[in-house]
Amino acid sequence: MAKQGNIRISSENMMPIIKKWLYSDKDIFLREIVANAVDAITKFKKLTDLGEAAADDRELCVKIAIDKDAGTLTVEDNGIGMTEEEVEKYITQIAFSGAAYFLEKYEKAGGEGIIGHFGLGFYSAYMVSENIEIFTKSYREGAAGVHWESDGESTYTIEECDKADRGTRIVMHIAKDEKEFLEEGTVRSLVEKYCAFMPYPIYLNFTGKEDKALNETQPLYLKAPKDCTEEEYKDFYRKTFHDYHDPLFWIHLNMDYPFRLKGILYFPKVKSRVELERGKVKLYCNQVFIADNIKEVIPEYLLLLNGVIDCPDIPLNVSRSFLQNDRQVQKISKHITKKVSDKLTGLYKTDREKFEACWNDISVFIKLGCIKDEDFYGRVKDCILYKDLNGKYCTLAEFVGGAEKQGQEEAKGDEVRADKPADGAGDKPQEAATVYYVSDEVGQAQYIHMFRDAGLNAIVCDTLVDPHFLSYLEFKETGKYRFLRIDADIDAALKAGEGDAEGDKTLTEAFKAALDNTQIAVRAEKFKSAALPAVINVSEMSRRFGEMNAFYGLAGADADRDMTLVVNTANPVIQAFAGLGDEKKKFVANQVYYLAMLSYKKLSPDEMKAFSANSVKLLEDFLR
């Protein structure tokens, strides 16, 4: 007959695992010990509210003391305390959760504010301690003090002691190779990181009432938004993130149903592109720090922001795979996203001037959010702004509408814009509107000048995310928009009508023959502006393909194979080219090529050397 039995696990086998693998960061032990102390106080406060324990005039608080000579770090509370039976039950039985028992017992009275859900928190202290002592006394009338001690192996001692006051004192004898945890600066920084908002005062090396608590027991995010002032929001931001530049604006999260969530998300002023990667959203559970930038709870693109989010429904010790698959966490993430999009659209509608003033700082965040989250794009797409060549901010619909209006006013007779169907073509499908853009206002200055001379406008797309965002827009708004960089479509944008086909062919052949670069294609066109002798033209598709391959380090990244030198037959230099001798043709052709290339990309070392020599020669000829 088959037998049944209970699996037994020996503590001497468990403790080495707990010491080494319980937490990924050993400094988290202080969070666990202080959180246990706060729990003990919260339980006592709950009992006094219910009339089951007698309150006194002592401040409910946590005290931390460092004794370098003794090599000890002590954490003491004046909370509920423990009897000898409770020490045996909660401390010696690994993974028995005192918090779970308390919550079950007092469920009807409400267990909010109890932090711990696991019985392993106390044992995290053995990651840095060679021996731990507990001195505790229960709140119960007539209870005796209890002393418990263990080196973290398989044995412990427990006995009565003379502890006078209610509460628990944990004395950690720090291991020789962990002495950094006996430094006041280290302990202060750990309290600031993990315990900054715990609900009871935490004092270090407590000496009296003049001491200042290391934590803020009532952080701003716990207050109702209507009770918070603008200066309080800014002050909380400065203290929490050590950024003395005021945030652009913020979102106060405050809800109790269907899940509990409180927090504040700040949109920081970005002073450099490097700072785009420095956002920090701190995640808390019942005012206890869990981690920075948990993307399973906070969408990745929101991590460009700074903020504090406190969600009691997320346990302290959980794996990220659990968070990814937890439906409640997914709902929280979607709610946060919705609140952010609501704030953005609300600001756009109610205070567009402020929205435009903030746009340069928030545009990357919004565009990344659109690419990463289709729902987010659907909510904010109508308030995405673009700066045009005149520095004016407009939506894509406003920009296209303005361009079409200008095109209608300028159209004469049968002339119509290239991106607008001719009269009588209303029965044909509407063509995608062509939107020209600039990716580098300095490098593409000559093209911008030509665009302005031709009465054309373009939008400025100069952030790192813009190439991907424009492709995303073309995909999402299929058939509605077509994006072309201003150097990508010379014919449609700048051409001034048909030229002399035979003369252009002769000019093209002569110009190409005079060039040192025999690989580049040459084409002759008449531009609306006579200012520039030539420009470089690379098709939008070829350039995007090259940029994409370069981004991923793939072959075929060089878009120059599709590069064309377009010479402007309206320019006096080009008009005079045919009458020059062979030597001057060579000089002019190459100098025109170098000038066009400088507006497109860097010259090669040999080209730069030749361009410099030509420029010197021009100066010498000018001075003769």
C-alpha cells in the first residue's frame, strides 16, 4: 500500500540559500527590518483604535543606532512587541507570515497599511550579519521581555530578559566584510532610498526631541489633489529628485477603486539629450520603496518622466514574470497611461500656449509612447505638434490644411500643386498629402533657403526618434500622408517647369565629364530660385533604407549609390558653364559639387583637400 508523508526542510539547508539568494541587492535588508518595525507600530495603532491596547504619550517611531565599537546596527520600534510564544511562532518558523495572521484576525476592522506579506523579511538581515539578537516585549499586560539570539545556522537561544518598554529591538552584529553598513552615510542613504515615505518617523542615532526624522511620513502624493498647492508640488519634486529646475507640469494620481493607486508623475524640463535616459519613476507599496522604473507596472516610454507611484496591491517581493502576467498590474499600467494621455490632451485644449512652450521637452516622450502603445497614439494623435520653418507650432492637419490653402491661392489656370488632384479628378482616390520635413536646420540651411524662396514650407523633425516616428505615421495613416525630406524630391518641390531638354542633356554630359567623382549621377533642372548652382538629391526611400541599415549595423547602409547632383540651370554660374574652357569647366564643376556636398554630408579627406585648394585659388584670383 502506498504511504503518504510530509516533506521536511532543514533550516541548516535553507539558511545558506536565504543569505545568498533571498534578495538580489543585500542592502535591501534595512528596508525589510525597518518595514517590520513600521508594521509592528501600525498593528499597535490599530489595536489602540479598537480599544484592545492601551496607548501612552510616547511618539510612535523607529530608531536606528550605529555602534562601530561593538560592530552593531540596531533598529528599534515601540510597536506591538512579541511574547515568547510569538517569537517562537513568527521568528523560528521561517516563512510564517505574522502580517498574514494579523490581517486574517482583524480583517473586519480593516488591515490597510500592513506592509509585510512574507515571513522572510527578518532573515534578510543575515545577508550582512554574523549574529542577530532580538529584544522584545509584548503590549499585553503582564508580558515578560524576551531575548532571542541566533548566528543564522540551525540553532537559536531564547530566554526572558529585563526589557522595560513595549516594542522590539533588533541588534545586528555586522559581518567583518560588510562594515560599510556601520557608516552613517551609508545608512542614511539606504533610509532615504527605501524608507523615505514610511508612515512613522525614523531617527538615526536618536538623542532626543531635537532630532529630525530622516523620512517624510505624509508625502504629498497621499493628499487629495485639491488640497495641494503648486509650490508644494514643486517642492516635493525638488526634494525627491534633487532637481532644482521646476518641472513643466505634473499629473496627480489618486484612486481607490477598482484598485488602490496614488502618486505624482512629473514632466521634467530636458536640458540635454542625455537626460532623456535619466527619468526615474519610483514604485512604492504602502510607502515602502520597491524599485525604480518597473516597466511591467509603468509603460517603458513613461520612464522618461520622474515620479512616485504607490500601489498597495503590488506585493513587495514578486518576480517580474509575475508582474507581466498579472491582470491587476496590467489594469494599473493602462490606467496610468490613460491619465497621462488625458493630461496631455486636456492641456492642449485648455492652454495651448503652455502646451507649445513645453513641446520641445515632451515631444520625444509622446512620440515614443505612440510607437510603443497603439492606444496611447489613438488618444494623443490630434495634439501632436510640429514646428514649421517659421517657428510656428501646428498639428499635421493644420500644416497640411495651410499648405493646401496657400497652393489654391497661388494656383493659376491649369497649374495645380503636385500633391492636390486637378479639377475634375474628384472621382479619383485622394492622393496622400506630401509633407516636407527638415532633419537638421543647420546642415540643410541651403535647402531651407531654396524652399523659402519658392514659397514652400516644411516641418522640423530633428529628434532621434523622428525617423521611426514618421515611418510609423505613414503606416498608421496609410494613404493620408507622405513624408519627404526637403533634399529628397527636387522636382516636385523646387522645379520651375520644363526646361530645354536638348540643352539640359548637353549640359549634363559636359558637367559629368568635368567632375573628378565619376560615380555620381548628374541631372540638369531649372529651379524656382537661382540662388544655388546645385544640390544633392537622394530619394527618400533610398536614404531611409540606408539609415535603417546603418542603425542596425547591416550591409547596404550607404545611400550615396542613389545620390544625384542636380545642377540649377537658373543659376548664373551654371548658365556660364558651357562657354568656359576645359580647365575652368573642371574647376567650376568640382567646386559646385563640393559646395553641394557640404550641404548634404561631410566631404571625404581627399575632397576636403581639393575644396580647400580651390577656395584658396579663388581668394588669390580675387585679390589680383
